[in-house]
Amino acid sequence: MERTKILEVPAPKFDLYELVTLYWNNREQPTRIVQRWLNIDESDQGGWWYKVAEDEQLYPESVLAPRND
């Protein structure tokens, strides 16, 4: 009998187009989220990665913080 593993997808920390501050390479950059991806291979529950405005690189949640402008 085959067993199915149940994957619980965590909610993303940031919404699309949400204003955030990117902390990367010793800099703080105000920006906004433009796309997000769930990488289910990252851990047992998966991990969200984000693309920000005017940047092609993907960033993990841990380097982003919400901002209120």
C-alpha cells in the first residue's frame, strides 16, 4: 500500500505588491514585492522566496521586513 505524505503549505509572510525593506549585502533598500515562489524542496514545509521591484534576484523571507509608508 502506498502512503501519501501530506504537505502543509505555510502562508507567505508578504503579499504581492506589499511595501518592504530589503536587507542585503550590508544595505537597506525600500522596495515592494512583485512575485513570490514556494520552494517545496527547501525544507519539510517549503519556503517562500520573493522577487522585488527592479531586481531579478530571488530573496528569502528572512532578508525582508514590512514597512509602512
